[in-house]
Amino acid sequence: MKAGNVVQILVEWKSAATASWDTGNFGVLPAGWCPLITTRWAYSGRDGSSQRDFTILPDGKFTYRNLGGSQNGEGFVTSASYITA
């Protein structure tokens, strides 16, 4: 959802990378949806496992990385709000 220069993005992903330090790629956001600055947030997972870090770069590249330990390969849901460029 976008209102003016504020975006709220919702991710409902069907499966995740399972290696401890693996990464995933959501693609590139359209120009009007790119953040003003690098935007990052954490995902705490369930029962202390499957912790991830999400990043959207000002060029729109949207990725995540696993943060070590046990990783669940099942789906996940996360959201964030940020200011566009």
C-alpha cells in the first residue's frame, strides 16, 4: 500500500532458504516504491529459530538473509513501513 511518500509492504512468502546463513531475493521494487534510505528489519521466527534480516535498498533491491542456527524452510509473513525517495 502506498499513500503519498509512505509505503507499507507486506510479504507472504511460501518457502524460505534453509541453510544457516543462506539468502533469498524478492526482486526489485518499482521506482516509485523504493525507500529513501536503506531499510532493514528483523524477523524473529518461531520458537527462537528461523531468524531473518530483511533489506530494501534505495535502488529497490529487496532481499533477506538467515541469521545462523536452525532455519525452517516453510513460509513466513512480515511487513514494514518506510518513506519513499
